[in-house]
Amino acid sequence: MTISNQVLLGDVVQNSALLPDNFFQAIITSPPYFGHRQYSTNSEQSAYEIGRETDVDEYVSNLVKAFESIKPKLKSDGLLWLNLGDTYRNKRLLGVPWRVALALQDNGWILRSDIIWHKPNAMPSSVTSRPTTDHEYVFMFSKSENYYYDADAIREEHVTFTSKSKMRGGRNHFGKPGGTPENGKNKGNRNLHDARWDQAFHPLGRNKRTVWTIPLSKFRGAHFAVFPEKLVETCLFASTKKGDFVLDPFTGSGTTGVVARKHGRNFVGIELVDEYQRMAQSRISEVDMQLPLFDVQ
């Protein structure tokens, strides 16, 4: 593929025609949020810029069209990871992420999970009439009921029997036969009731939960917070293998491409604004020159 590890300049719908069908194992992206920021000062580019619509329904419709155009490019067993933040208008929370998620579901995408991205270093707010927002959403979509997902690649450390456990009795249950006399869903589980909880837990850790605490990131070339590499890594490891192709149709500063290349995946991006297309391509090309320095997995 001649556009491997390249960032295409232009609109998503138009550029999607250049991409082969049934090719990408994962789409990992964070489109511009509704009404947050103007990225382009070029009038020709601005006509295609998502996020600057005056009406939230138009914004949702434009995103649905964009993802409809790239859906054929995703493999039948591939996954789409979509990060979106919300918007307030006239002191009303619009619920933009869920509007988009449900519209994509209506358009044929299968919504498999909603994830809360908790940002521990979220920007402080002077608001006093509601809680300060320190989260965004990540939605996991599939094209079909059968898709590639590597749960082992993103397992978390077990909490039960550690100092972080909130279970009544804590670690005192461990090693005590009859120490867990539940009558609920664990009733009859011999491992648990013989005090062998260790045998009921996966050796690589517990299954990934739906709240991910990941700090915001900064990149010196961008004057705003960027997609954190750790967030991209989690999506990447769960849905791809080394050598797979990853697509980001809203590339921005290029973090998805940087992470993909660092970990031995191939990448194609699409970016509307020429300034960010150059920035992203430069970052990705720099990683390619330094690949021997990375512990590719």
C-alpha cells in the first residue's frame, strides 16, 4: 500500500475513496468536539471542518456520514474506538457523545462498550453551579458480532486481596475454608468456598474495567492537550496485532500514528488542516527513523 504510514490531507469522505476496502484492523480516533475550537483559518478547509456546525444535529449527521464512508475500509472483524467530549450551550449539557453513539448504532454500527476516560489532571473550572467535568467517553464499536479482541493484552492488576480491596473482610477471606458463605451469584463455586479464590482469578490480571484513569498529554508542537498515548495504547493492544493497519480519520497532531508505529503497527491518517497534517507526518516519520530504539511489541 503506497500510502502506508502517511497522513492524507483533506476531508474524510473524499479521502476515504483512496483507501482499500476491508483493510484496517482498527480505527482509533478523536474527532473535533462540537463547538469547542476552530482548527482551520482557511476558508476552503473550513467548509469541511467538523465541529464548527451551528446545530448539534448537523454535527451528529456529519460524523455519521464520515464514519459511514470509512466503514467499508474496516475489516469485518475490526473495531472502531471513538473518543468524544461533551458540550454545554446556554447552561445545558447537550449529551453530544451519546447522541453520536446512538446515531452510529442506528446507522448499523454495533455498540459494544462505553468507557469513561477519567482525566486526573483535567483543567480546573470556575463553575460553581455544577460539578467540574473531568471525564470524556470512549466508545467501542464493531461491524459484526464476531471481531478480534485481545482481553489479555490489556488486563488490570487484581484488586481483591490487596490493600485496595473494598470487599468486606478484605484479605481475611483468603485461606479460610467456608470464609465466603454467599447465597448469591457465587453460591456453589467450589474454588471460592474452599477459600481458593486465587484459582478463580486469571493469572494475567482482571478483565479491563470501563473506567480508565489516564492523564491528559501535551505535545510541544500543539497549543492544546492532545490524545494521550496511554489511551491509544489500550485501544491498540486490545484490537490489533503487530503488522496490522490502523486508521485515524481525524489525525490531528498524529498521536495515534506515533503509538501505532512505536508498537509495530502500520498506520494511515487523514487530516483536514494542512498545519496539523504536516505536524502529524513529521512526528510519524521521526518515529519511523527511530524504530530500532523502541521495544516493539
